[in-house]
Amino acid sequence: NETTLWTSRSVAKPIVTTLIGIAIKQGKIKSLDDPITNYLPDLKDSVWANVTLKQLLQHTSGVEWNENYKDPNSDFAQMTYCEASNNPTACVYDLVKKLKPKHTPGEVWSYNTAGSWLAGLVLETATGKSIANNLQDNVWQKFGMEREGIWQSYARNKSDMGGHGVNATLRDYARFG
């Protein structure tokens, strides 16, 4: 009904992209062409070293990632196992740091929830606020959403899942759209 919260799964990805656009307008993120290591410097010695924020958002990072939901050994499954661990943020971060290159960044599209998670982490680092708080302050309040939304959080008010996890009513999804 009109009060039921629906889990979005990957609809969260364009919501994070919208919030990154707002952070750019606010001057908290300089450019989509920024290397993500400007915001996550401990990735400088990883496969993500030459990846830009734009490449994360466009799923063209070049990082090898298995998103097969039926494969219990896929990278996505490993991420899901991390989400059920005692320290999901550290577990997912360790997972993404161990990934390998597959293509030159910017050349090949490949759906990659790890990249979307990192995009959310860039947003949180640049703004000093969780994705949920960014959404609340920059969209939810300003656009008069009818019901409170909920974002899947790894650490409340600190670390949210940028690749999936927003829950809202159908009416509020329509308002966002």
C-alpha cells in the first residue's frame, strides 16, 4: 500500500549518482574526472589507482568483477557474505582492494556493484556524511517526500551501501524520478 517500503536494489546506483552531482554543485567533489584516489588515497596501490569517478559511475572501471547472482563463489556473492559479517565495511573494502584488472579503465562497460559501492564511499568521504544523510538533507527534505526512507547501512550514519539498499514507498520513488 502507500506506506509499504520497497527495497530498490540497484535503483540505489542512480540515486548515488544524483547525490554525487549535488556534491559537485556544492563544491565538495571537484569533478567526475577526479581519480577516486583523490578521495580514497589508500587505493593508490590497487587496481583502482587510475580509475576516475566517472568510470565508476559508468561501470567502465576495467576492474574484473563477477556479478553472477547464481554463482555462490562470485565476487557479488563474496560481497553479500561480507554484508553479513561483523565488520561489513572492512570486509567489502578488503574484497575490492584484492580485485584484478581486466580492461583499461574507460574502454569496456561491465556491471560492477563494487565500483558503485566505492562511488558511495567517495561521496561519504567528500561530504563527511553517510549516503542516507546526504539523501535526507539534499533530496528527501527538499522535495517533500511523504514517508521516511531507509538506506542499508554498514555502520549507522557513517557507511552505507552505494550499490543497492535504498528502501522507500512507491510514491516517493515517483517523486524522486
